[in-house]
Amino acid sequence: MKDNNPARGSTRQGDPLPIFLIGMMGSGKSYWAQRIAGELGMDWIDLDAAIEKQTQQTIKEIFETTGEASFRELESKILKKVAGYRRIVIATGGGTPCFHHNIDWMNAHGITIWIDETPGVLVKRLRPEKNHRPLIKDLSDDQLQDFLSRKLAERSVFYAQARHHLKGAEISLKSFHQIIQSHV
Ligand code: S3P
């Protein structure tokens, strides 16, 4: 089960807006959430970890027992809950912006940043850790490449609605910092 140290508390006036990192699985959302939070003295949370904590089930178990549709409902509900935490950077799940109008909600309530890595980079990162990821656990390496290219193409219409887009070499702490400063 993934876990980090979820922040607690409620939104107070004057706090910075929540930052939502969006993008494909393997794009580095949790890695960057942690680094941005460290740099800005904020907390960070992985939305999957928050779902696992609340349900006491792994994401894989939720998919297996109740199915994807029920996972997407939970995801949308818990997204709204964690976005209420103070000074928070949220690593969303790869599918979060694509269901239940979550991208509109995130745009209305915080700063959305699409971390856009190529399928080649995603495959390299995901190949060793397919097992606990329900959508890719049964795929061969070749199928993984096809699946990720197809999903990225499908999902780009949602990801592209993020207020900010960082691609490949543009993805750096400095770029995140500049984006966040532009909202202060
Ligand atoms: C999913 C991505 C996963 C997790 C679930 C579904 C997706 O999150 O929410 O397995 O639909 O792309 P990460 O992007 O954090 O791996």
C-alpha cells in the first residue's frame, strides 16, 4: 500500500491555492509533489495513497473488488476532500482529470499543472513496477508501450485543459516555481 504523510487541517483564507499535478502514471507526479512541497514549505499528498488510507484497501484491490467505476467515484470524492487541506500539493492519479469533470473542478479550485513525459520515458519507469498497477499489470512490455501511447492520446484532451503544461526537458523545479509564483 502506498503511503506518505498526508497533511491535515482545513483551508484558511490567505493560504496558497492547492496545486494539482496531473499526467500519466509514471510521469513523476508524486516525485515532483514531494520536491515542490519541500521547496515551498507546503505539504504534499498522493491521491492514491489517500484513497488507500480511507478505504483500507490497495488500489489494485479496489479495482478487483468493486471495479473501475466505483474507484472513479471514490477518487473524485477524496480529491475534493484532500484539496481542502492547507498548503497542499496533490499528486493526482493518471485518470483523475478524465472522470466526473474533475479537471473543471481542479481548475476552479487550484493550480493545475500537466507533467507531460513521452510514452518512451513512461515505459522505462513503469516496466519494473507493473504489478501493483491494475491497468497495466497483465501487459507485456510491447503491449505496455502501445497501451501508454493510446491512453496518452485519449487523455490528452483532458490533460491539455490544465492551466499549465510542462513537457520533457521543461520539467524542473525552477519551472514549477515560476508557475506557482505567477499565481501569488
Ligand atoms: C490510474 C493511475 C494510477 C491509479 C490507478 C489508475 C490511471 O495512479 O490512480 O491505478 O487510470 O492512469 P498513478 O498515476 O499515480 O500511477
